[in-house]
Amino acid sequence: MVNHLKHLLDIWYPQRDSQLWVLATVYKTEGPSYRKSGAMMLFNDLGQQYGLLSGGCLEADIQLQAARVMRSQQSLTVCYDGSDEDDISFQLGIGCGGTVYILLLPIQAANNYLNLGDIRDHLAEHAQGQYWQLVADNADAQSRWLGSGATAQPGLVAQENQTWLVTQIKPQPHILVLGGGVDAQPLVTMAKNLGWTVTLWDSRPANGRREYFLAADALLDCPINSLIDIPAFTHWDAAVVMCHNLEMDAQAIKTLQASSVRYLALLGPIARQQQVLVLAGLRVDDLRIPIAGPAGLDLGAELPEGIALSILAECHGVLQQANGVSLSGALDSFTDNRRFL
């Protein structure tokens, strides 16, 4: 199950009128929590759930609250306090110890489906914007969808004696993989499992064949310098160059310097990267988009699957502006312990 909002809405949209639906959103947290403010989940009257608001501990009870909303067709707020021994979340043993506040809104034609159809359309076009939800108990559900020009700070906003939750909605990352060799297969599959949009390019007839890349959203075989004419050229967030051909890799690196990618990886050691740059007529200091090369985090990977994991982990960290270090420091501890083995 992919949990990105776009995938949830793609499931909901064809069934929007055939079942009763409720949108559940985390609107505030205190202390540690599995998901943060703005996380969303969908429930229907068949008992189906799409997405996660906790580690799977609270969803059964949230389903019961969603059933109340389906009957009343009014908004509802619920609180789960993991530090209160009398609270349902404590009794369920969610373990985080924090407090989570959740807003449940009925989705119906009368409230324009909470603008979720508009959000789905914008995400399909790789656009972003702000989603406003009225936080209130026993009230008519209200929402707003504002385009990319909206500038309100995400979080709870007071406006005309009402409280609104403002959530920044962004499309799922779109990654371009250049090179359709055997080692690209696990990378494409893993990226798709993350919920990303995946495009694969390879102009060689024997590579990049659909039967080997069933998970890819699109396959391209145009000349490398024609990528700039592809409509998605300005939508790609990341690119991994792994053609295993110096000339092709050089052309790819040069072409992608005009793109919007925020992460550009090149497979191979530093010496090979220098060869590629020379062939491309580029210098490191002249690169508009720096090259992650050797690509990936140092996970000690040797096989294609491990290498794909290390590259996507680094890519994920760059796109989320995270530092990619061990959260617990366990990596350093285990590395130190090797001395005694």
C-alpha cells in the first residue's frame, strides 16, 4: 500500500459516489508521534482504510469514529493521549507517548468532495498548493484549495473566529533513471514502492524493455539531447545516470544541467566521474546541478539491490533536506564493536 496522498485519491476518486467516505487528518500533535500535522487517511462504509495516521495502532478506533461521521455527516475531532492511562491510545499501547489530535470530515458532493478532486488533478500535473480545513466539532465540513501562489504558514491558523488547518500539499517525487540495464531494475521497483513517479530512459533497443520494467510509469527511447523537449523535463526531481557508457553518461549529465532536478547521481567511482565530465566539456566548478558521485550512502552494498537502496536513501534525504545520519547513532556503536569480534 502506497501512502502518498495522490495514490489515496486515485483509489477514492472512482468510488467517490458509490460509498460513504471520511477524510481523517492529523491537525495537531504534542510530543512524539508516528505522523505529523497534515497527515491524511481515508475511510469508507465498507470498512476499508487507505493510508496511516499511526503505526497501525489507532486506525481501528479511528474507523469507529469515522462511522459516526458517516451517520451524522458532521465534522468531528478526536484526541488520542498516549501518556494518559485512561485514554484509548494508552490502553492500545501505541508506545509513542505523545498526543495526537485528529479531524474527521465527511466527503460528499454537497461539500464539493472537500476539494479532493481538485487536489488530485493538481498533483497529477505535478503542481502543489495549500489545503485548508476547518477544525470544528459537529459542524458542516468546510475546505479550501489554494494554488501554488498561497503563502500562509502551514499549521493551525485563526481566521474570523475560526480555526483552520493549513497543509502544504506536494506531488510525489518524480525520478528519472537513465540506463535500462539489469542493475536499474531494483532501483526502478524500489522507487515505485516508495510511491514515486518513475521514468526510465534508454535509447538502446536491447535495454529498457517494458517486460523488465513493469513498475516504470513511462519508458523513453528518444535521443538524449531531446529529453529537454519532454514535458516532464521541468518536473523531474531527481535523476540517476547509470548507462554504463561514458559517452551516454556524459551527454546525460550535460543535458540534465538545464533541468530542475535537485538530486543528480552518477554511478561509478570518482575517476570515472572525471572522465565523464571531460567528455561532457564540464568542470565541477561550472556545474549548476552538482553530481552525487559515487552515488548513494555508504551502506557497504555490493549487489544491485543494496546499491539501489543506498542511492534511493541518499536521494530521499536530499529531497527531504535531511542529513541521512543514524537517528540513534547505532551505526557508530556497531562499527566500534567490530574491534572486539
